Amino acid sequence: MNICLEYKKVKRTGFIQLFLCGAILAAVVPVVNMVFRTEMYTSIHNTPVQILLGANWQLMAMFNVLVIVTGTCLLYHIEYDNNSIQKLKSLPITESQVFLGKAALSVIMYMSVLVIEAGAVIFCSCHWFVTGDGFWKELCQNFIYSFIMGLPCIALSLLVSEACKNMWMSFGIGVVCVFTALILPEKPFFLSLFPFAMPFKMLAGTKHVINYIYASAAWIAVTSLAELLLIKIRRSFE
Amino acid sequence: MNIIETKNLVKTYSGFTAVSGINLHIPKGEVYGFLGPNGAGKSTTMKMFLGLVKPTSGSFTIDGKKYPGNRIEILKETGSFIEAPAFYGNLSGEENLEIICKILGLPKSSVSEALELTGLTQFGKRLAKKYSLGMKQRLGLASALIGKPPVLILDEPTNGLDPAGIHEIRMLIRSLPEKYGCTVLVSSHLLSEIELMAGNIGILNRGHLLFEGTLEELRQDASAKGYPADNLEEMFLAMIDEDNRKRGAVI
């Protein structure tokens, strides 16, 4: 029910279009890359999914993270603009329920983005490569893993957006976090667990896959606790 | 029977006391006028009733439900309009009310009823950000009235309205207890306005409750204390002036 409510609220904000445009831009990356470097990639001896994601995922993930940051900022901007959050607080709905609704909507949108991107990978694989028996399984595994890696980024970005009344503040923090993620080294291991760096991880070629999945779950739990704490602290200062 | 009761309700902000141990008794099915100059603590008290502001000490009950334990239950039966209208600018008036309707679990017909009550029917499809100040005020009122809640908390509901709008909203507020059995707590800094709507009043100044009772009781009380009882506005100003002098305020 909260998702429907949140979906209704984002009407005419460009939220849906933002995710769609981000997804299309990211989906275009492997196609364009294949058009211009066909021979280079078709000569590699590996599975199509690994070749395509290995060559394009960093840029695609960059689009995904930027879309997540902007989208979550927008979700709380509509609450703070015109003080509609005050009206919401005087209705029988808790702030954590609102957060959950927004998180669910962002997750669904992220899932749609990944589906569009998977569509592009399928197109490239069928058009330029020969897809073997394990193609579909490998594709699903990779995108499910990417989905799991994106969840901490959504949760943390949403938390930052809720904490900052000024949208530019939360957007700025988000952008700084994205660029921090880009310059963070892979070693030591804990640095690669930065939530904004996790969506850049691919299943293929990643060590500690299971550890990253545990880390994702841990980040979601920590962010949920932080959300409850934020509500409590803010209420005590009101 | 009182639907809202407070017990030594206090709100302090880092050394400044906005509400100082007030004991309100708001009878069920009446319009209760909450009167006081700017900064008297009216909005803070109303915000405490809605859980928007946490009381420093004291307690209150609304319809027998105690805060903070029953906060959600209290909000289920309280319609509110605090300070300025709050709305989603990207949505139309109708869509704004639909959101509230969904949260309260009301039938869709309550949206058109609320729009009609506040005279917004023909502007229902227009984006809220394109509303005039008066229309935004009406939308705020519609969002408070939607579903005809048993308790209505309205903070200066006629701000920004033209004289005809003020009259219309006053009449509407006055008719609510009889029509729908609502209890209305309405604030204003104008006694002349409250006089036209409320049967019972509470006068607040610098966080202290100076008087609580009916308008007739106010007249009697004022004349007993030597205030001008024939003109309510003057009486009110004299009471506030006297209280400010007692507390050593600079006016």
C-alpha cells in the first residue's frame, strides 16, 4: 500500500523518467561499445555475459548509482518542499513506514533499470555472440548479484535524503560519495564495502562474492537502525 | 464531557518556555477558541496535540487516549491544519486529498465531499502549486476536514482568505459540531473572530493560560477584575497588557 502511495506522490516530478533515461543510457553503453569494437570483443574467449559486463559494467554502474542518488533526493525533496512532511507527520502513518515505502519504490525502479540493462546485454549477446547453454543462468546470476549490491546504496542514499531538508545538500553528499567510491582502492577489503562502491562489483571476476552479499545485508540492517535512530533524535529536538 | 484535557503541559526550548503548565478542558461537540497574541504558545500547544512537538513535561488525553502511548490512534481521529497549508505542489488539489484519503483509509467519495465543503470543487484538478494563497488555505482546510474527524485542530484557519472567504469558513467551522458532531479547537489572535465562532474560549499569553470558560464567564470575570467588559477586544487587550506587566515583559 505504501508503494502505491509513494508512486502517486512522485507524479509529475520526473522520477520515473529519470530512472528510465538512466536505464536507457546505461543500456546503450554495451551496444555502442560493441558497434565500434566488434572484432576486439568477439575475439575474446569467454562467455558473452562476462565479456560484455567486463567491458561495460563500470560505466553502466556509474549511471545506476547516479540515478539512485538523484532519485532518492527527489523522493524526500517532495516531502520537504511546501512542508508536506508536517502534514504527513500529523497523519496516522509513521516516518519509518514512509521510509519503507520510498525504499520499496526505489528498489522496484532499480530492478526495472537492471531489467532494461539486461535486455541490452541479451541483445548484444544474441547479435554478436553465440549464446551457449548456460547463458540465461549466468545472466540471471549476474544481474541478481548486481541487484543485491545496489541495495545498500539505495538505503544509505535515502537515509541521507531524509536527514537533509535541503535537496542540494543530500545530492551533494551523494555525488561526493559516488566519486569517493570511484577512487577507493580494492584493498584493504573493508574499503570495497563502501555502500556506494558496491554497485560497481560484478559477479564475474569478483573474489569474496559471498562476503559481499553478507556485507549488503549488514549495510541494510545498519541503515534501518540508523533510520530509527534519526527519527528518535529528530523528534527529541522538535 | 471533555474530549481534550491537558495536565500541566509544558514545552521549553533551550531556556525559553513556550507553554507553561497549562490545564485545558475542551468540551466534546463544541467549538473551542484558543486565543492569544503572536508567540503566546497556541501553535506549540496544537503541535503537541498532533505529536509534531514533544512536550517537555505534563500530559494530555484526546478522546480518552493518552499521548504518547496512543499517538497513532489520536491521529486517526484528528484532522488538523497547522500554521501554513502543507501540500504536494506537483499534485492537484484532488490528488493531494486522495493521498490523505488513502492514509486514513477513507472511501474515495470523501475527497469530493471535502472539496465541496471548502469550495474547491472547480479547482480540484488544478496543480496545488498553481493555487492562490486563499486556495492553498482552503486545500489545507479540506485536508483537515476530510472524513469528518471527531476532533479538528485548526491553527488560524482564516489567514490569507478574503473577507467573503473568512465569513464562509467561519460559518463552516461554526456549523461543524451540529452537522457532524465534531469538536473544533480553533486558534486566532483576534477575539472578534473567535467570538463569532466559539462557545468556549481559552486565553493564552506567554505560555500561561489566563482564562478558560464561556464568553459570558469571560465578561463576568473581566468586570469583576475591573477590565472593560462591554468591549471584548478591549477587555482582551487589557488582560494581556496586565499579564505582560505582571511578568515584566517589554511590550
